[in-house]
Amino acid sequence: MASGGRRSAVSAAVVFVGGVLALFLVWPLAEAVRGALVDPRGRLTIAYVAAVLDNPVYVTGFEHALAIAVATTLVSVVIGTGLATVLAGYDFPGKRWLRGLVPLPLMLPPFVGAIGIRQLFGREGVWNAFLGALHLLPGGQRVDWLRDGRFAVVVALTALHLFPVVYLNVQAALTRRDADLEDAARGLGCHGLGLFWKITLPSILPGLFAAASIVLIWSFTELGVPLMCDYTRVTSVQIFSGLKDIGRNPFVYALVVIVLAATTALYGTIRMVLGRVGTTGRAGRSPRPYMPRRPSPMAAAAMTVAVTAVVGVAALPNIAVVLLAFARDWYGTILPSGLTIEHFRAAVGHDLVVTSIGNSLRYVTLSTGADLAVGTVIAWLAVRARAPGARVVDALAMLPLAVPGLVMAFGYFAIAREGRPLAFLNPVKNPTALLVIAYTIRRLPFVIRSASAGFAQVSVTLEEAAASVGAGRLATFARITLPLITPQLLAGGVLAFALSMLEVSDSLVLAQRQATYPITKTVYELFQLLGEGRQMAAALGVWAMLFLVTVVWFVTAALRGRLDGVFRGDVNDDSR
Amino acid sequence: MTSSRRLSPLGAGAAVLAVLGLPFLARSARPGPAPSKPAADTRANAPETLIVMTPSNEAVRYELGRAFVAYMGRRGRKVEVDWRAVGGTAEIGRYLTAQYEASFRRYWTGALGHRWSAAVAGAFARPAAPGATGEAAEARRAFLASNVGCGADLLFGGGSPEGVRHANAGRLVDAGVVTRHPELFGGDEPGAIPPQLAGEPLWDREGRWVGVCLSSFGICFNRDGLARLALFRPPTAWEALAAPRYQGELALADPTKSGSVATSFEMIIQSQMSRALADAPPGADPATRSAFARREGWARAMRLIRRIGANARYFTDAAAKIPLDVSTGDAAAGMCIDYYGRSQIEASAAAGHPERVGFASPVGETAYNADPVGLLRGAPHRELAVAFIEFLLSEEGQKLWDFRRGTPGGPDRYTLRRLPILPRLYDPALEEYRADADNPYEDAKSFEYRESWTEPLVGAMAFIIRAMCVEPETELADAYRALAEARFPPRATSLFDDLALVDYAAASGPIRAALNAPDPLEQAHWATRLTRHFLALYREVAALARQGL
């Protein structure tokens, strides 16, 4: 009876989330890419996809995108895992502040980050000025860093932007691993890298899978960085360029279809390679929380220097944006020549800003809440319930990472047009519902992957124990499972919140009236102002950064005692 | 661990509130006029609303919206402008196309009771052939006779090619302004706006759109960048940009992304055709001379565009990126809309460096393009929309485009630096108020535009430039570099200048036909064929040049 009830609850949940994804992901996507699979007479065809594969420029673009994705994922995993291991495993001077700074690279609107990177590595940027001051550039020459050696630059910049995704997921996994296992291994003489490889790594694999799959797909479809480096022979840039054509472009939607297929294949591959994602915690008891160790003073100092270097390099675009926002002029010099608060005052005090902040808060709070709810259900179905169809739903929910924002935005328009069943969502009248849906769907993968890692790491025997003493399923979930996976949910939730706050494509297309603009659309509008737009956008970027940092701070502080230190200063202190 | 090291929720909450309060603080500290009220007004005397689709930036929207509200206020009417911004020209085009298709489909299947088909969908927004019959022609007639709409009143901005495109599709309708104002559209009337300027239409004879201001493409340059390349004279003609020293230094606009950019490339072709006409066999009859000019001018222009393209850093869809990259020194020079260039110079001057950025208009090689406003079919507030068009064409509206901020009748927050379309605004008496001394009506006299020579080929030209320069950019740049390093050896150079697949005959024949074919696959096959051809060509040129051949 109970089992039958459970089965029907699981089936209902699968139908519910499947329905949500069908309605708000598959349908708009199908509307958007229909042109790739239907000929002018309305018949199904693969001729357009074949035409793309026949064109050498698009094939090369695809190869470049794949190479960027693999290289970026490797670099991000090394940096993110290394940082998380050091920060979660050891106490050293400055750790508390350094830990708080790690997510900074994710907290800039994409095009504002690009402004900062150009300021650093442009021809008249900081790095050339620095080399010039050291007389390393003969005859006043300027190295074109962003264009020469574009592949390495794109990989480095994308990895420095995305490694916090790995860090947050691995960090959450590390705080949940079983200290007894490592102590036992040490007792048997296993130390250092051997210990990490044989004991630590297997226990954090779910978190690593979560992060690696997101970074792989994200970097495969990353648009901003290759666009900024004028790296045009990359699939994402080719799609973006095709979407901007004023005439018809027979390739663009077929390219989207190919990217979708490739993404699904990539996701499947990484799932196979990292394997055992579905496995749940091994121990039949609550794991003993891990306590950071105190290294020797020399080692601690080395850790401080190394972590500062990584975090500092990754935060360089943020620093550049802050300086640019207050620069009177910054051209060919290491630091700005003259400071002013005029840009900041003009941008942050602009009429559009106050309204758009309120709008963004409304949209993003709702969408993050929806992400946490739907994402947890999907993760539970895939990892815990192992429901039939749950794997399909799980894989489906990763697709938003692969779909160009502009394609999805026009898909949403199509399903909410007058005369359609969802016309009541028409964004022209009020885009709130559709923007919340769009943000929710686009950021769902972050919550699902984090929650899945959480479920995979928490021992199912704890839930069974609760059930054996009479706790109902909801009570077990609320009192046992949820507290245990909260670090992972928080990691995913914060990413979803920050990235929704900074979402560009849906915001640009779906919010048409000034009264409904979210903050990113306002940043974009001010960026368009001729002459001073760059510094106005930088100023609003600074505001967005401040806001996100303080929100993370507040969430962390408010939930203190219920977490095991995903973002906050000291694991040791609060786990007691 | 002491509690002082813990994060305090109270402190963190206060920090969030402080950050949220910053915009209010900055707003209260801002000098100048009080901020405008938000659009929503729920009082009983709620204003009439005008809905305008536009790619124009906030500066244009702010100044025109503010002035129109005041203009109507003096006529006893309370109005507000609801600007609808869905992105740039491409996004607006897609949005309007989708909205009108959905509206017409409802009308066709609902009110008219017909069946929707691919043929109807493909035909209702395309001009029908004269005397056409059948379902497709009926759909076209039904659309043109209908009042189906997209919920907006006006389309404003995007360049005259957008006005022409949406008017031809039937999405724009006659606002009656052209017939009601012979003093403005009377052809030879003194002070009237001519129908064309150097071949470019300034208003639609059927009244579906009218131009309200003018812009052109020129060359913006960074003097530090030029000095670094040992180029001591600023480029003032397109040909100057073909110099191999500009390798990787040019920021160019993509003609497949904007009709205005395509027009400026068309002007390069027109000017080369004019020069070729001078070289035509003197004794030949006019038809032979004209054919020679078209064939030879096209070839010269394509070779020139290929050399300029070989120097490109990129071909962008974002016109504002070009002056920005030039001003930051990432590009030494770029192809730039005039008011973007002027605004960037002003910004550099404001930062204390007026000498850093410059702008030159290639005289006789550039067209003036009108920025249009047009009444959308099914406009819900037609009468107010017409009033807005008339305001834009009034002296009061026209002064906003180029009068300096704070001058009598000028803008109050942003100097827009765009050229008004009303000829009388170029009266010397107004010069003291204007930000720019340019007079497009004088400048354009140096240029003779022959519409039939290039106008039908603009689409094919953009398609060819994409296949010839944009797609194979790496191989093209490499070939040109190899040629320059080998001092242009004859065999390699002759191969580089080969235009066999994309000469005038091919462009006006099979390529143009493929672009107009109902099935986009034909276009795709041509694109692939040309791309393969040029990739192989440039690789061979580079190999030959490196052998000194």
C-alpha cells in the first residue's frame, strides 16, 4: 500500500516536472528551431542540418567550440578543485576573506566583464602599459593580446570566469565527506596526493560531475568571451551572427539543432566518464564532519600566497570595472589618470535604475524559489526515486545551458502570442510571469546538479532510519534530508540567483517597456549611450557586484548554523 | 572562535539595504531637472499613450519623449510615450514579422474562415506579382486591406532600408503626412525635403514612412594607432584602408546585419562604377559604356573591398562597438556612423584628450541615409501617432537632433549630434546653436547615384562580401599578409584579384536568383560553394606568395 502510494507520488512528480519542462522548455525551443527541420512546403527535412555539416567554416567552428569546452573544463576543474581542497582542508591566514572573494568572477553582467577584460588586455590596456613601463615593448609597439593566440586567451578567460562553479560544488561536497575515512587512510599510511586520489576524489565525484557537466556545456556554448576576442569561427558566435542577419539565414537554426544534439551527447559522455553519479553515500551512519587542519606556518603562508594569486587574477576584471567606473580617463596607463564619481552618480542615479532594481528583485526572487523547488524535485526523482523517465527529465533540464539566449527568448514570444493558449502570459502587457519562467528554466541546471550531488552524497540509510521510527516521507525529507543537502542547495541557489540577476538575452527581448526593465536591460541601455556608455555600464556593474556580494553575505549570515560553510568563514566553528 | 569573527545577519542586512539605497541617494544628488515620472499613471485623467517600437538609444528616447509630451501639453493634451525596445534592428524586424504573421493568421482563419497554409504564410507579407491570382495573391490582398496590428503605433529608426522593407511587406501604412504637408514633401518647393539625396530615398512617395534625420558612414581613427603604424595622414577615402599596414587594425561593419551598412558598401561600388565610366571606350554607344562601367566598376570595387576586408579585425553587427574600439586603441581605424564618431570625439575631449580620436567623411563615396518613422498597420492610437510624426518634422522636433544641449529649443540632457532632415535647419543663422557644421545637402552634390546599376544587387553584394571576406577571414588575412611580405608577386596577386565566381554577371544572375529562391537551401548551397572556393583560393595565394611567385 505504502509502496503503491509512493509509486503514484513519484509518477505524479515525474508527470508534473515533465509537464513543466515540456511546456516551458521543449515547446518554445521547438517553436524557435522549427525552421531548421521543416522546408517551405511544411515537410520534415534534415537538408538544412546536412547543409551545415557540408560547410567547412561551420565544421571548423564546431571543432573549435569543442576544443574550447574540453580545455576550459580541465582548467576550471584543476583550479576549482584545488582551491576548494585547500580552502576546505586547511586553516591559513586570510582564508576567511579569500573564500568570500572566490565567487566574484560570476558576479558581473557578461558584457560589463568584457569591458573590464578589454581594459586590462586591450592594445592601450593595463597589461601593455605595464610591459611598456618595463621597456619590454620595443618602439612603442602594442601586443594585441585578445586577438593573437585567441584560443588560449578564450580558454583562460572562460576558465577564470567559470571555476567558481567547480569550486562551489566541490566545496559543498568536501564539507559533507566523511572524515573517518580519511583518518583511517592516514592511519594506513596514505597521505598527500595518494590520499586525495584514492579517498577524497571518489567521495566528491558527484559534486565534481555536477560542476564539470555545467562548465563543459557552458563553455561549449559560451558566447561573450569568444565574441570579445573576435574569435568568429566558433559555433556560438556563428549562431549569434546568424541571428543578427537582416535577411534569412538558412544555417542558423540548423546550427542550434546541432548544438543541442552535441550538448546532449557531451552530457551523456561526461556522465559515463565520471560514472557512479547515482550512487548514494556509502556509510550507514551520519558521516563525521571534516575538520580543517592547521598546516605548518610555512605551508600556511604558501597557501595564502597561492590562493591570493588565483583569486586575485580571477578578480582582475572586477577590479578593472571598479576602477573604470571611477576613472576620468584610462588609456595607455597602468592606473586611471584621474578619478571622478560623476559616472557612478549619473548611472546609479539614472531614472531607469530604481524601477529596474525593484523589477529584478521581484523576477529573480520568484525564479530562484521556483528553481529550488523544481530542481530539488527533479534531482530527487533522478537520484533517490530512480523513477522511470527521470533520467530523461534530468537530461532535458540541462538543455537550457546549450540554447542561445536569443533563440529561447523568441521561442517564449512565440508560445505567448495572442491567439495561443498561453496568450495570458504575453510579455508586452506584463513580462513578469514569462521572465520568471524564462529565468527559472535557464538557471534550473545549476540547482539540479547541486541538489543531485547533495542527494548522491547523503546516505539513504539515514532516511530509512527515520522511516523505521515512524517518520512520514515529508517529515523525513524536511528533518533529515533537507538539512543535509542544504549546503548544496545553497550553492546552486546562489548561482541561480546571481546568474538570473545578470541574465541578458531574455531580459533584453521580453522586457519591452521601461517600467518593466530588469537591471541588466538598464545596464545595456546605458551602455548604448554614445561616448560615456562604457563607464556608465561599469558603474552599474559595480553596483550589481556590491548587491550580489552583500546578498550572499546576508544569506550566509542568516542561515548560519544550518550550513557547513559553503561561503562563510569557518567550518570548524559552526559545525559544532 | 569568537563571535566577533562571525557574520552578523543584522550587519549583512544593513549592508544590503545600504546598497539598495545607493540609487536613491545618487538620484537626489544629481544636478539638473527632476527625474521624469514613470510611465504608469492610474489616475482618472490618465494620459493618452503612444506606443513606439525603436532601436534608438535612451538619449534619443528621452529627448524626443520629453519634448513631445511638452508639445502636446501646449495643445491641451496629456500624453506619454511608451517606448518599446526589443533590441536592435534585427530583433525588431523578427519581432514585427512574427507578430504580424500571428495576427494575420488569426484574421485569415478566424474572421475570413480560410485555411492557413505554407503558401499563405509565405505570400501575405510579400509584394505580389502584377495580375497574380490564387490563394497567395488573395492572402496578400486581404492583408493589405486589413487592420491587423502588432499592438504598437509607430516604427521609428533603424535606417531607411528598414522603412522600405517594412513598407514593402505591408506592415507600414500611409499616415497621410506626405499629402497633408506639401510644404515639406512638395518636391521643388523651397525648403521642402527632396524625395532623394544622392540616390538615397528620404521619404516614401506613398507616405508609409518619412525620414526625420540623416546619417552617413565615414572613417573614425585613433591618432595614436595611426602613429604606431607609421601612418601620419588620417584616412579620408575608403581606398586608404586597403593599405597592408592596417592588417588586423580595421573595425568594419557587416553589410549582412544592417541595411544602412549595406548601403555604404553600395556607395563604394557606385563610386568605382562612376570612375570606370570615365575609362569606358570613348567611341562606344551609351549602352556599351554603361555595361562596361557596371562590369569593370563592380570588379574594382570587389577587389578594393576584399583588400579592406583582409585588414579587418572583425565585421560587427554592433555599430556602436566600432568607435568604442577605435577610441580605446584596439583598432586603429573603423567604418563608423557619423554621429557615433562625433559623440566619441566629444567623449574623448571631455576626458581631456580631444586629439585622440578623429572622424573623416569620404567625400563623394558615402551616402546619406534617412532614419525613418512609419505608421504601423493596425496602430491602436493612429491620431496620436500622426501627431508624433508631425512633431518630428516640425522645427521644434528637428532642433533636438543637432542643437547643443541647453541652447534655445535644444535638448536638455543629451546633445544628439545627428543631422536634421529639414533643409531650413541648415540656415547659417542657426549655426551658432548647432553642434556640427556639416550640411548633407551640400556634401551630397558631389555624388551621382545610378539606382539601376546597384540597387537590385545590394542583397547579393552583402552575401558575396560575407563569403569572400567574413567567413574566410583568417585565410584572407593570411593571404594578404603573405602578398604584402612578398611585395605582391605577379602570379599570386593576379590569383588574389580573381573574381571568377562573383563577377557582375554571377552576382546579377545565379547568385541573386538563389537569394530570391523560395527554398533557402539554394542560398545555403551557394554559400558553401563560395566559402569553399575562397578558402582554397586564399590558401593557394599564400602558398604562391611565400614562394615569391
